[in-house]
Amino acid sequence: RTARHLACKSSQAKPPMDSDYQCGNCGASLPRRLKQARLIGCTHCGSTSVLRDEAFELAGTGGVVQDIPSLVQLEREVRIEKKVLMPVGHAQFSYGRGLWDEYWCLDGDGEGWWLSSDEGDYALERPVPKKNWPRKFRPAFGSECQINGIEYRVTETENATCTAVRGEFPEELDIGETHLYF
């Protein structure tokens, strides 16, 4: 869904932080805001750490984020219609013809949302539990499916490669990892 009304403002209130974890590269304290965080970027050295066995280990660098004009920025509240979100993670993907940005955001209740930005279009997304995925669905151009009672038609299908990450995410994202999207 494309958000029709998008507005940003600085926020004085920050999500609660837990600094019991250290960067796997430089040892700096990691500001872990998400109980479910699995991937965190270090603001001190720029490296990325992943949670494994209750400790963060060095996962590599976060890649180089290409600056694309966007109304969304890390640590600045964004308002989409009546929902206020705090972007805490930023990933960038290349799909050959260009780049798009994915932001992992928290709402006021601590629930996570994905906010995608591509060429000035914004889409607010929630993960779909596997039990709700359509059975025997092949994501081919023109194919249709139903998810949670909503009909969808595939208008695009390609592969995209993760080129950069920074901030915090509920899952591990690897630089160079390729994802099928449709």
C-alpha cells in the first residue's frame, strides 16, 4: 500500500535502550532497543554485529549506503496517516535498474513494521506469518493470490541484492544476499 500522507519530525523521545551488549569489532556499547534485534550496526566503527548464542559477533561491514533523497531517516519519527513510527534500521537493495530503501520501524506499542521507499513511493508492510502464505503459489508475472482475504496480482518479479545495512533489525541481513521479490 502506498502511503498518501507522509510527514517527518524530530523526536525528543527515544525508544528504551539496553546497552548490555558490545560491538564484535571495537567493543563499544551497542544501543539495543529491540528485544528481538538480531542485527545491529555500530555507530562508532561502522561494523555490523549479529546476535548468536546471546552475544553479538562481528558480521562484517554494513556496506556503503547510497544517499537517495528520502523523507525517512533513522531516529526521526515518521507519520503515515494516523500511525507514528520510529525508523531504527535501514537496509538498501539493488535491483539492477536502481536502488530502494527498507526501514525497520517501531510503532508506539513496540510492534515492528517495514517501510519501503522507492523512487518517491512509500509502502508500509507487515510480515505475513507462514501459516497465512498462499499454498502452491508461484510468483510469476500476472499470477494472482489471496492473503488474509485480500486479492493480489503480481505486476513485477525480480531479484534484489542487499547492498548496505545500518541500525537494528529483527533478522539477519547479509550484504550481497539476493532476495526474490514480487
